[in-house]
Amino acid sequence: MTDTFTEGRGSEADPGIPRERAVPAGTLLRIALLGPLRASRNGLPLPLGPLKQRLVLAVLLTRPNTPVSLEELTDAVWPDDPPRTARKNLQVYVSTLRRVLDPDDLGRLRHCPGGYVLHLGADECDSLRFDELARRGDAEVRAGAASRAARLYRQALDLWRHDPFSDLAARAEVLHTAVERHHARRLAVYEAWAEAQLETGEPAPVADTVDEMVGRHPLRERLRAAQLTALHRVGRRTEALAAYDDCRQQLSRELGLEPGAALQSAYRSLLDDVTPPRPRGGPTGSRLLPPELADFTGRTRERESLSAQLVCEGGPPVLLTGPAGVGKTALAVHVAHRLAARYPDGVVATRLCAEDGSTRPWRSVLSELARSLGCAERLSADREEAAATWRTWLSGRRVLLLLDDAPDAAALGPLLPPSGPTAALVTSRSRLPCLESAHRTELPPLSAEEALHLLGGIIGRTRLQAEYAAAERIVTAVGLLPLALRAGGNRLSVLRHMPLGQYADRLEHPSEALDELSSGGLGVRARLAGAWARLPGPARVTLHALATLPDPAFSLPAAARVLGLGGRDAQRALEGLIDVGVLAPPSCPQVTAHREADAERVRYELPWLTLLFAREQAAGPGTRC
């Protein structure tokens, strides 16, 4: 081992990164932990002693310049049964390390009230040098200096020789935790380097090295976006498409999620360049759609209805509504792919709400659509003028617009096409009563048969058939919602040992169901939270009251009692929930509800998971029902 931290040298962990100059050799202590633990002075290796003594040093290096207690050192060196002489032995190990690391008695390794602290500078320890270079790279990014940032990040990455503490990590939990922390930091720095490197216009170093990092972190979307962009820019488009499809399938299978905005943006840029050329003189429309779900299930009636409405030229917008998690986007994307050939001037999809549920600015959405379709006209900052320019450009063109997750009719105002060959397919949780001319299709939950088919495709048909009755309980417990089925199915795919009956028990317990349907910090609760954030205040008040009901199905008189309202006012409150897509219309006609006996027969039903979430909200922040 040398006593320098070589910057820019290709390493086992980062093959192919270009070489840089090396820092001149110094005359002071050098400690390297980004690999096997090593120490040297003036280029000469230092003897770090037996295993337990090296463990002591490694634990001190997990928090350099910070006290580490005797208890932590004891637990690391003797995790099971420390001897009575543990404290004395530690003192011996520390004393020996002090003589090795600090022969000039500079106070490098000290005892203090909090334990022992090892003082090191950034030029003396490779992990501290890594952090310093990364911070300098971050500063250059903020200053807009991508080239300097890329160089600094690369120097940091090239300090890695192997996994941190690779010869010791398995022997102490505190070292294992430190290794995970270092890997997370390295990943973030690699992503920052990749993005800065791409900004410089030289994508080859990223394309040549990104596969190793993706192999370690296949579900990291920021990393995948850099991979897609790099492969695209070096001309490896087939590999880029395969990489996107691989990530999409893994996200769906393991987390029940679709790719996020950054990855979708990289994919759209890729599609712009790989769309096959049309015959000379023909249209050159973009095809910017999310990929179809490989296991799309059911929806035959709704699919045929939407298709029939969309192929009628000059028709009004086609509106697909339903509660959160019912599968509106998946169905809309499926239909758009089926009909793409009918719209040679372009098929594009865009979301009208951001990931946090907030409405995207109209200008941002309209500009995105215009760029995607090659609209060269400059859009005015005035909403009405921009909408007029957009509609003029669409006039006479055969385009299909998929406007996903519309929060209200106002958000659609400047986007909808004029009467003509362009069609608009809109999805929304709300029924958008102000969109008067729309063709409407309400999407219900899956049938029990469809839900079981979807679940079996995720967890395996054999496993489902072996515990069919428990599988029926699972699909019923999640309200037959595709999102919840995917979240639960993906969880069961990981927990291969868990009987389906045990998982059904958890889902049927009100205090556990939403926790069991979370995947990687996201899932059904996150989707319900986004829907909740967009509800009008009166709708939340109504849901808070309905959360006190014991069952999701209830009559109008029962709702009136918990709402503290008369029959007509309670009916209006429930209709408000129907308008925003939270509550399905009642199971028998409202016109018969003028007599008390008839009113009891009119049954409303809240989705079970929505009721559980409403109970959590009524109970207060951080509370589980």
C-alpha cells in the first residue's frame, strides 16, 4: 500500500472511469478504510495488530473526530459474551494503537468523557477525503460548473478500492451498518457524477461504468435515468430500451409502482429518436406513452366502450373516472396503445398532477405537450392566447391526448382539442360534473375472478390454487383494487414462506391492513394520502364523520345520524363525496328514498381501504386505526 490517496485511478468498483493525476506523496499518516483496513506512514505499512485490535480501530473509524463509548467498543469486539477483563483489554488495544498511529504523542487518539476519539484530517483518511471532494462537487453543481463538479466527484469515486472494512465488516454489526452508510453515500455521489458528466456532453464514461452500479441498485430510478440517457447518447438505443423495460418490470413486480417522472422523461427522449420513420410525405407523430403492464387484466367492457367513443371523429372528450388505485391509468394507457395506429400525428400522455398531488401549472403541461408533438409555435404567457394557439395547431391533425389524473375541469381548459380528428382521453378521480359534454365511463373495482387472476399472476398460480379460500379473502380484503392487489402480491412474492391465510388475517385486521399494503415506503397509503390532500374541506369533514361507522356499507339515515344533519343535507354531503370520486353511487335509485323504509334500503358503500385511511386521519397525525 502507498501512503497517497490516488485520485482518478480506475478501480475494481468503478472500472473504466478516466484517469486523473495523483496527489503527491506526503509524510504523514494515511488510513484507508474504503477496502481492507490499512494504515501507513511515509509509504511504509503500519502493523495494526491482531483481529480484536483492528476491530477497535475500525469502530473508531466509523465516527472519526467523534467520541466512541467503551460500551460500543465492547459490543463490537465481544458481541456475545464479553470477558470480565474486557475494559482492561480495550485499554491495552487503544494504548498499542496510540503508539502505532501517534508515536510523536500529538494527541491523535484520546480518551475523553464520552469514550475514545480518533482525530484525523481529510488528507489522512480516504473516507474523509471522499466526503470533502463530494462536498466540493456539490458546490460546483450549485455554481453551474458541471465540468469541475464531474472531475471532483470522479476523484472521490476513485478512492474506493473495495467494500469498506471488507476484511472486518462481517464481525461486528456496527461495521456492517457503517458499510451500508458508505455504500449509500457512494451511490449518491455516483449519481451526481453521472448527471454532471452527462451535462459536459461526454456520456461515454457513464455508459461504460453504469451497469455495475445498476447491478447493485436496480430499483434506483435516478441511477436508471442516467443509465438510459447515457446509453441513448452514445447510440446504444436498443440497450437503453431494454434497460427501461427491465426497470419498469422490476418496479411493477417488486413495489407495485410505475416509473417516476425523471425516468419517464428519459424514456420519452429516447422514444423521440427511435420512432420508425414514416413514408415520405407522411406524418411524423410522436409516440410518448408509458409502457403497457405485461399482466394487464380484465376490463373488457370498459376497454371496448372507451375505444368505441375515441374512434368517433369530432366527438367530445372521453372521461374515465374512479377512485384512487382502481386502475384508471393502466386502462387508459392500454387503450391508447391499441388505438395508436389511428392517430398518425401523435399519441402523447401527460399527468396533470405532480407526485405530491398538487396541480401542475397549466403552462408547464401545455408546453410539455407542445414540445412532445413538435408544435413550433411560441405559446403566449396568457392562458387564453396560449390555448388558442394550441388549438389552432391541433386543428386538422389526428392526435390522441391522454390527460391523466385531472384534478378538475379548470385544469383541462387550455388543453382540450377543438372539434375535429384530435381526441382526448381524460382520467380523473372526480366525476368532473362541469365537463358537460364528455363521454363518461366509470371504472369499478375488478371482479373477484379478475382479481384472483391478477393475484395468481404475481404470486404464482400453484400457490394461489393451494390456498384458494385464503386468496379469496385477500382479494376481498383489499376491495378488489388493482393497486392494492399489486402491493399485496409483491409483498407475498418476497415473503414466500408466509401462508396466504396468515396474510389474509393481517389484511382483515383494521390496524394492520394499510401497513401490509405498503411497498418500499410507498403503496396504498401514499396513494390515499395524495387523494386525501386534494379533497375539498367539506368532503374531508364528511369522511371524518363516516369514519365512525363500523362498516363501509351504510344507509342514508345512518349517515345522517353521524353527520348530525337532516336527511336532505346528509344526502347532499354524500353526493359531494360521489362528485369527487370517493363514494360510489348508492345501490338502488335515490328517487325512492322519500319514505323512511325506502331510505333504509338505499345502501352507500365506502371503499374499505378509504374508510381505514379516514379513520387514521380522524384519529390524528401519526395514529394508526
